[in-house]
Amino acid sequence: MSNYDSNHYQRKRAQDNLKLAQLQKEIADQEATIANARGFGARRKIQQAENNLTKLRPQVNTLIAQMQLEDAKIEAELFEQKEHARKALEQEKQRQLVKIKAKEQEERERLKAEKWASLTPDEQQAEINKRRQKRNLYIGGIVALIFMCFGCDILGEIVTRSQPIANLPANTPTPSPIIKASEESTPIPTLVPTQIPPSTLEPTALIPTLVPTQIPTSTPEPTATSTPIPPPTETPTPSPEELFNYTILRQWRPNQNPNSFSAEVLLEDDLSEEELISFVKYFDRDFELVNILVFTSMEAYDQFKNNTFDDEFKRGYLVYYIRNDSSGKNEILWMQQIGKFDHLYGETTKFSSP
């Protein structure tokens, strides 16, 4: 039986609703007192009403958070029951399918046995010989296919290795080729005689000077050397442990649902509003049902567990985050009454469903 159907849950929910209505009525009365305060003693009445509101509002928010947490647990239980029923139905269908196949196989075997029993001994022997021929033909086809794929290349290589090389007498050295002048690949330097002008020579001799000139050859183009470019490296997505300093004080999976995660977290960093939203959203990446309660001090957490709501609790209880894909709920309830986010106290920041 689901907790939705239990009398205990229905009775407790009725009590919670009654208590919530009473607290809301008291808040409304105190707000009316502030609005209608006139004349002598009005200031004292307003101060007393504000003090009463300071005590009543945390009780309302805490009660709402507890009711939402209970609803989340119940919804997780229902989801688990539906998933269990679906798996049981699939297993039953699979068993039925196996039974049907087994019956069909049994029927085929029975028909084969009846057909075989109806044959005479000669017909049975002829059937056995026919099956043997069919099996031998099947095996022979496989062997022939293997030989067609691999045997021709192996046979050709064996024949090639076994034949001697033709037109080459044994132990006969091969003469070196004679290269003609017209077939030379590298040009030979040519000596060209040149004379120095008579004005620069001594009268005793005319000395011919041999200046070697060589036909220029094409120079090889320089080869470009390329430096390999390393592939781009992907920057891994940082984990919340790398970005924030926090400690999980308590965590659990409601009703052992693998797609759910609930935790009470002690945050050590002083974050902005956007950073705090990013922090709690880190926990819902892989789950369909998430409940996160964020505290900034152990004193506030202890007061939360003991249902005492002093100033330390008002300072140290930051937010309550809930996500439930089945109901479409995805929101943050701001809980800090004294401190950096007291201007957001009692407000709800909603997010679009994933």
C-alpha cells in the first residue's frame, strides 16, 4: 500500500494543514494589527506585532518545507512502484513468450516423431542416406568456398617458388654497362682558353689562362619542413568539489530510488545569488528527484534538527531546493532571514523543467 493511501499519512497531512492555516491566520492578525495601529501605544503594538511575525514566518516556511519533502518522498515511492510494476509486466510477457516458443518447438518435435514412426524400415534407411548426402554436400561447398578464397593465391606462390629463373646461366657475372659520352647524366667541366689583353702583359710572354666553366645544373628546391600541430585539448567540466567548498552532512535516496537524491549540505564559501543557484543546480544533473537543504554553520543545522529557530538558524539556513520531474516542480525557496539574502526571504525562484 502506498503512503498516499495510509491513514497515518492522511491524518498527519490534515494536522499539518490545520497547523499551517493557524500560523497563517496568526500572521494575518499581526499584519492587521500593524496596519490598524493608531493613537497612544501604537508604536509598542507595532513593535510587538513585528516580533511575533519574526517568530511565526520561520515556522510557516519550515512547515511548508517539511510537507514538500514528505510529498517528494511519497512521489518517489509511487514512481518506484510504477517502475516495479512495469518491470514485472515485461518479465511476465517474456515468460509467456518463452512458453509459447517452447510449445511450438515441442509440437514440431512431436510431428517429426510421428512422421518418422509412420515410415517403413526401408524408407527410414533412405531418409538417413538422404540426410548424409545433404550434409556431405554442405561440407564440400564450404571447403570449395575456402579454397576459392585462399587456395589460388597459395598455389600460385608455391608454383612461382618452384620454377628456376630463365636465361640466367649460373655463376656468370653480369658485365657493367658502357656509358657513352652522349648518355652522361652529369655535365663535365669545359676548359675555355682566354687571353689577358696585351697592355697588361710583360713583353716577354703571352700566358694563356684556363678558366673552368661548367654548365649550370638545376638546384633542387628546398623541402619545406612542417611542424606537427598538436590536437586541441578539451577542457573537462569542473566538478562542484573543484568550484565550491562544502560538506554533505547527510544524504539519502528516498525509498532507495536510484533516480533520486536528497542531501543536507554545509556550505563554507560566501557566494553571490547566481553562484548559490549554480551550486544547488550542480546536484540535479543526473537525477529526476532532488531535495537540497543548504546551511552555512553547524549551529544552524543543529537548530534545524532540534526544531529551534533562534538567530543562528535565521542566519545559517540559506535555501531549500526541490526538483521533481514527474510533477514539473523545479524551484528554490529562500530561507535566510538575517544576512546577505534576507531581502529574498520567503520568495521562490522557479526554473524551467528540463
